[in-house]
Amino acid sequence: MAVLVVGSIALDTLTTPSGKAEETLGGSATYFALGARIFDAVRVVGVVGPDFPVTEKRFLEEKGIDLAGLTTGQGPTFRWEGVYGPDLGDARTIRTELGVFAGFSPRLPDSFRSTPCVFLANIDPELQLEVLEQVVEPRWVAVDTMNLWIDRRREKVLEVLGRVDIVFVNASEARQLSGEDNLFKAGSFIRSHGPRFVVIKRGASGVMVLGGPQPFLLPAVPLEEVVDPTGAGDSFAAGMLGYLSSTGRPLDFEMVKKGLACGSVTASFAVSGFGVSMLRDLTSESVESRMRFYLSTNQLGAERA
Amino acid sequence: MAVLVVGSIALDTLTTPSGKAEETLGGSATYFALGARIFDAVRVVGVVGPDFPVTEKRFLEEKGIDLAGLTTGQGPTFRWEGVYGPDLGDARTIRTELGVFAGFSPRLPDSFRSTPCVFLANIDPELQLEVLEQVVEPRWVAVDTMNLWIDRRREKVLEVLGRVDIVFVNASEARQLSGEDNLFKAGSFIRSHGPRFVVIKRGASGVMVLGGPQPFLLPAVPLEEVVDPTGAGDSFAAGMLGYLSSTGRPLDFEMVKKGLACGSVTASFAVSGFGVSMLRDLTSESVESRMRFYLSTNQLGAERA
């Protein structure tokens, strides 16, 4: 199968307690594509400016990522600058320059319209709805959202929820959207608006999914050092959805549970380096090896490889 | 086998967002004994005043808890009053009246001195060392500590660590003791002082243990409502150590991992009611049933009962 992602492609300037990276490859669609390609074919819809480095575009293509949906607009590539504090919690945004992303209106090439699996990364819910108008009978659709859209476009966010199968939120977004402090209640509220599965990301505390006969939770991969949390959510979605797409089967809870593990492992690579650096040369052998380690850290009876 | 606990027996006044309980049975040894009795025989060393309700003493005995080490001192029973905020995080202490606990010097009855498994609940590390002088070749010793003693008696806390097999800390205590922000590094620091296994409790984010070939982590039991977090740590230790004691075997990592699950389940009962209310009539059938549910919420391939 194949998975389609619609999201941002950016040049990020990142400062964390361990250092700084300037104008480095970033954006939700980029993190997603570089993570999901380990599991299945990936198709990208997005926009860059003429200033986007040709070497980076070539690099993505060489990794087998289908960029037929990547257009080059009039203006600079989307740029974001963020600074993380010592706890590596939410970044403080220093600068957002939308550039060509300000006028982004996603257009799917004909060859992309029947992609069976679709991920709507964190973009304006209006644009997410535009994508849903263009896809033809997808097997499933997953969506990411963020506090900005919950604040400004709550009704549109809820409309999107009514049309997707899987939603990703972090704990604070789940609470913000539902008004419930307890995450299980918050997740139930979100599910009541349509999506079959709600994935709640809790950072270093791991992840949970609601939508089966009981909640399912996994701790994060134990890491002695987190270098840069940028892209953790998108690389989590990448591993999970790449795996789900690769099965070629309709969604079921057992698959989703295993997908949670694939997402945790993929995110653990992303946060171990600056920007996308650890995803650039990631191989399925590395992912499999870390998966064996990971399961030995949270599954009773699992042996370390 | 049997497990010995040395700790406080108290009358607690608790206020949480869901209500208030006055002069209710509490104390670390009480929570521990009521949780661990589900798994194995429990022996208590502690002190109360003549004002301690006879009905509560009789209740503990009827539950099969051996109170041969419970003395009645001159003065009031230890009383503690705490208030929890809406997030049910650390309680704010309103009042601590040590009473007979101020002069507590643990004396083990001869019949208790060869108890194979020993839990030193959260008391002054000087007293913990006094207990270690009285036990005869225990199979293992576990210890709980708290920020108060890490602040005031750091050297004594480290001395205790050098003489025990398992230590329980919460995340903030692990960071305070080690000066390391990363919990895996904090745990390694603590292990370097002696204990074979370090259990780090993270509240609603679950628990981890260091001391095997890799870390092992479990999420908390999913609960739609936490009524009162008092005693969560002691009831966690109760489930884990009660199980380890019941095996009759020397410690190994596989047992410790399963012990983590037993601790999580026992703690989940404790926090579901005010004070010890949910532990009073707890049965092994309830624990086994919740264990099957719990494993289905975090073990891939586990089926719900």
C-alpha cells in the first residue's frame, strides 16, 4: 500500500540546551515522510519556495519518497525558529515566517487521489477538509491537530474529527478540546465526535490509544538523552501509520496497538538528534533492533535481542 | 514466606477535591500491610497511642496481619492532615502531630527477627538502620525514602542504600538524590550506592525499575477517577513486595518485573477510595481480575479477561 501525507515542509532554526541548528530541514510532512518510508511507500503533498535547497529535494527523492505532490510557490519556504528550555518541554516560538505556506491550497495529483492511507498533518483544518474532498475512498484517514486550531477553529476541528478514523492529540490538546482533566474522559469526549481511535501523546510518559475494548498504553522508549524534541509527534505518527499502511489490512485494535510501538520507536530516533538528522539514514534493521530492545523494556516475558 | 514492615500507623485527616475524611486509619505500615496481605503473610512493627481505636486494631488482626510488633506508647497516636489540589499532586501538609511516633525506636519481637523479607517504610534513616541491626539474614530488604530525609539526612540515606536490595523513590526524589534530571541517569546514580534494584514511581505516568539488563517500565492502571492518592507509594510497595515474598525465591529481574505489575494493581485500588477504604475488604479475586484487565491495557497480545 502507500500512505499520503499533507503538511509543511520547512527550514527550521532550533535551539536546545545541547546546541543550535540553523535553517535545517524540517516540517511535519518531512518528519512524517522520513519516518514512514521505513515501513511503506510515502507520497507527499506540500509547498516550498524556490529557495528550498535542491540537494534536500534530491535527498528526499533518493529515499524513495514520492514528491509528485510537492509544488514550488512564489515566495520563501516556510521558516520556523524555536527555543527549548532545559526540560525540553514545549518550544518557545521565536519566529514564524509562513512564506509560500500562507497561500497553500493542497492539490492532489491524480496519481495520489486513490492512495489508501491518508495522514493530514498539522495544518489549518480548512485545508484538511479540502484534502478530504480530493481523496477517493481511502481505507483510512488519520489527522493531527494542535492547540492553535483548537483555539481558533474549534468548529472546523470538530468537523474534521467527524470525518477521520484516527486522531492524534497531545495530553494538553486533549484536555483543551474536551474540557476534561482526566485523559480517559478527554479521549472519550473526542471519540464521541467521530474518530474510531484517539491517540493521546504524553511525551516522556508515553502514549495511549482509546477505541478498543479497553485503553492501551505504552511507555516511551527509555532514552538517556533527548537532543531535540522537534518532530516527535510527526515521527510518532510516521511509525504508527507507516506500519498500519504496510499491513494492507483494514484497521483493527490489535494492529493499532502494535502501531503504537512502531510510532514510539520511530519517534525515539527523531528526538535523539537535531532536526531530522537521525531519520536521514535510518534503516529498517535499526528500527527492528530498537523495537526488540523497546519491547524488552515494557513487555513481560519479552527477551532482549 | 512472610514480609515484615516497619513504618507508621496513623490517623489521617484528608481533603481532596471529592471530599474529606477525618481521623481515618492511615500510615505507611497500614497501607503496606493491607495491600501485601493479599499476597503473603505480613508482620508489622510500629507504635500507636492508647487512643488508637480498638476496633481498627482488631480489624487488622482479623485480616491476618501479625501485630506482635505493634506497641502502645505513652501519648497520642501519630496524626497527619493533608490537602490535595485539583491535580491530585503532592499533598499540602496542614498538620503533623508525631505523638508516640516522636520517640519511636523499633524493637523487633524475637519471632520477627528471622523474617525473610523486610520493608523499611518511610521513617528516619537512623531508625531504618536500627531495624537492620535486628534482622537475621533476611533474603532481601527493600526501603522507601522521602525528600525530607534526603534533605536532612543525606549521608544516612546513602548509608541505608548501601545495605538494601530494593529502593523505592519517586521521580522528584530520584532527581533530588542524584542531581540528575534524566531518570535513567538518576537511577544509575542511586544504584551505584548499592541497591540492586531501583524502582522510580512516576504517579499517573507509571513506574520504572532499573537493575536488569535494560530498564523496565509499566504505565499506571488506567483510572477514570483518582479519589485520594494517599498511600499510593506504600500500596505499590505492598503489591510488589508481597508478590516477591510469596514466591519464596531469591530476587531476579523477571520476578521484579512481574512485581511491578502487582504493585501497580494494588496501588490502583488504594487511590480509588478515601484512605484505606478500598483496601479493607480487598480480595485476591479482585486483584487477579484487575491484573488481567491491567495487562490487557499494556501488554501486546494480552486478552481481556
